[in-house]
Amino acid sequence: MELLERLNAQLVRHRFQLALRPGRSQRSLSEQLAMIEAIRARDPRAAEAAVRTHLEGVIDALRA
């Protein structure tokens, strides 16, 4: 339980940091919509690509 609480605290901190970056919220929204569309289309390759794009963008934003 303690591990989950620590991970959640880190997640909250990272979300806050990302929310402060200009344009990041809009970019995340479009990336998440791409994930949803791929899932709705039952296209696993497109869904995986959309998730990877989103995660790479989040990682890049956190590193910047």
C-alpha cells in the first residue's frame, strides 16, 4: 500500500508539472483522443502507436 501511495504522489506531482507547461494540456488531449479513436476502431497497432507517442511526449516534457 505504501508503494502505491508513493507512486500516486509522484504521478500527482508530474501531472502538476505538465499542466504548467504552455500547450502541453492541449497536446495531451489530442494524443489521448488519438488513443481513444484507435481503440474504438479496434486497431491495436494504431492504439499502440498513439500510446507510445503520448508517453514519449510526456517524457520529453518532463525532461525539458
